[in-house]
Amino acid sequence: MYKITWSIAARNDNILNIEDPLHGGTIEKMVYYQMYSKILDELNGETMSDYFDFYFQESPLNKNCWIFLDNDSKEDFLDWCQDEGILPSLKEIHSGETIDEKIKREEKERFDRLKQKQFIEIQRKKLGEKKKRSEINSEFNKRKQMLLTVDNLKEKLKSETDPNKIQKLTLKLEKTIKLLNTSV
């Protein structure tokens, strides 16, 4: 039934453009490969779904353009791209910020709150509340350590490829961020 692997499609001079799963426009084949090589290299014919023509078909309007067979194949390809980290999730796209951008924004908000706490510390110091100052310094140091932990976890996430470790690191990161948010 299916017979075109990516290596065959890549050498086929009649395939010039391929439909993009995200915006629906077409992209030149080699540019497409640069963007989606991680997935296209998997279309090697090992299983029924590992064929180029499992997802794509020749466009009836332009024989040099290949489009998705249907919405299901497009969604499957898009999900695969998201699973491989090639594309952000639709939730991220619709929200207007990626997970990294959200984390950075939340860190900035926490930092701003910390700056406000430092201002309060100065005011309390002026009033002679040494005990309060000590408590605030302790809180500030704890939060600073938690922010360093968040940074370390993010760095580990960037370099990790094992899905199980990624899931564990993500959970640790979410718990640390939650703890930061609740201790403000």
C-alpha cells in the first residue's frame, strides 16, 4: 500500500514543496527537511506508518506539491513534531508564550516581589526591627536558592533526552516553582 520512504521522496525531483503542519502553507523540500529532519529520517519503511505517503499525497492542484492526506494525518504529524520538541504545543502557540517564556516571566515576577520585600526590609530596618530583618534575609536566601534550583533544573532539562528523566525533571521544576509561588 505505502511505498515512498523519505529517502525516495528526497531524491524525487517532482516533489518540490511540502505542506507545513502548523500554518498549512507549503515549504520547499530541502527547507522542510532542515525543519523536520528528526521525523523525516524516521520515515524509512520499518513499519506501516514509517512512510512518507502514509502522511502525504500529491496535490491535485499542483503535481510538484505534496499535501497531507487528511486532517488526521496532519494532526498525527503535528503531534509527532510536538513530541519530538520540534514544534511548541498548540497550547503554547495559542497562549502566546512558550514554557520557557512563562518560566522567565514568572521568575521576573518573583524577582520583582523580592525587590519589593527588600524595600520593606529597609523600611523595617529604619524602624529598628532587627528580628524582622533576620527573617526577611532568611526568606530572601531561601528564595534565592530556590531560583538557583529552578535555573539548574532548566539547564538539565535542556540537555536531557531520556523521556522518563525529562518527566521527573519537569515535575521537580513544577514543584519548585509552585513552592516559590506559595512562599511569597
